[in-house]
Amino acid sequence: MDLQELGGLHHLTAVTGHAAANLDFYTQTLGLRLVKKTVNQDDVSAYHLFYADAVGSPGTEVTFFDWAWASPNRAGTGTVAETALRVPGRAALAAWAERLAELGVDADPIVEHAGRASLPFVDPEGQRLRLVDDGGAAGGHPWDGSPVPPEEQIRGLAAVTLAVERPESTARVLTDVLGFRFEGEAATDAGERVGVYAVGPGGPGAEVWLSTGSASGPGRGGIGGVHHVAFRAPDDAAHHAWRERIAAAGLGVTPVIDRFYFRSIYFREPGGILFEIATDGPGFATDEAMDALGERLALPPFLEPRRAEIEAGLTPLPAPVGR
Ligand code: ZN
């Protein structure tokens, strides 16, 4: 066994119903880099867009399936309630409050939440997001093509908030199977409590916040919601060991799937939220030059023979700007 600790959050994947508007918001408003424009490998009629830091580091990726046919996300149990993204310090957070107001983004004032200063807002499709002061901890490579100054850029994922009907069942999988540490309860900006669970290095980028608030009834994924959350395995040996451990715990887990930019396994935690464990490598520069990431439609080798057919089924997106 080579069961190395999970390295924190790897990426999360959400759902958009409007790829062009999604691209504009995440690159031009939030200032992330489009590091890969590809298709959902299980549904090649849909874009899969990856936004990240300058080099597509694991832990900085927010990705979207473009599913115009999907129904809107309904908040509630069995879903990711909110995604927190890191910014490097309080001054950056204050700059973001001004930036979001200037750009007409639906945001609340800066508030204390789970022990950190943060700025809650929603994307144009109602995706619940929050910028968090990460205290200047290391992470993320600034992108010189971003409209946001380097000292204020989003540096990756901070935490995800899970809403589940029985938090104790989800907590047990986090701690007993996945190796998370319970770090205590913290108050939310709404006066509720979240359990803070950390893994690997802990802190922003390696936390799950488990909502222990009153259940609001079952939610349902869809446009403006999160499809799944992925955690980091450092290499293939650790990835295989994690697969064995999760299977041994009685959680139905998929075989290892080669996503070309990383390898993945998927399983559902007891609260109904889809988890993934993904390898840190090989990364997004495996089929494109680092300075040209995201500029053309990238297809993994097994889909390349179908390129003409796949491209014909996609609505062209505007070229990346800001470079
Ligand atoms: Zn994924």
C-alpha cells in the first residue's frame, strides 16, 4: 500500500447553461485563466471548460460542464452549498469588494465566516461563491494575462461547503476513510455552524466545511450548482491505494478512469455528493504549449479521430482575451 495523504482540493466541476457567458465571467470578471477547452468525455456534445491559475495547478481549477438542457440547481441537502476561493490577504479582499461592485456582480459585504474574512457573491447563474482571505499562504501562480493585478488574483480553491441530511455520516467518511482531521466548529456569516475538516497541509485549499445547520430539504444539482468535488492524490501509486481503501470501506467506487490531464476515481459519499480523487499529473501542458493553453479545442487521443464531428456539434466560443 502506498496510501499517501490526500493533498487537499484538486478541482471542482460545476454546471453552466451558457458557456460563452460563463467563459466571460470566469476569465474577465474573476480573472482566471482558461487552461483547457475540451469536451465532457462522457458527453462530447458538451464543452468542459477548465479555469485555473497561470499553469493549471491542481487545487486552482474550477471547471464547468456546459449543459444548456439541465434544470437549475436547487439548493438543499445532498449538494455543495458554496465554493470558497482564495485571495492573498485582506487588502486583496477589499479590492475585490470594489471590483465586484463596479462590475455589477451580486455580492454581499465582507463578513467573518468560518473564522476568516470573506466576500460572498454569486455568478450570473446563481452559483454560490465566496472569496476568502487566505492570510497570504503560498499557492497559485499569477497569470499575466489576467485583468486582475497579480497581488489580488484568485489563487485557487479555499474550501467547499457540503450540505447533507446526516452530517455525522459524511463526517465519518471524511475522517475514517479519507483521512481528514476534524478541526472544530466555526460560525458562518448566517449565524449557523460548520464543522471544519482539513486534510494534507490543511488551511485554505485543503478544507471541507460541513454544514450542520437545519436541513433545508433535498437539493438537486443543475445549472448554477456543483456536479462534483475532487481531491488530490500525488501520484498513480497513491491513487490506486486510495481506490482500494474506498472500495474496502464499502463505498461504490469506479475503476480508474484516464481523463488524460489526470486520472480519476469517483464515488458518492453517504450524503449523496459525488466525490472524485484525481492525480496531480500529468497536467494541462500534456497536449498544448504552456503559453497556448485553452486556445483551441483540445481532445484526448481517443476522441481525436472524431474531431470534425465533435466540433460541428459545439457552438464556437469567443477567443480568449487578455493575452
Ligand atoms: Zn472532476
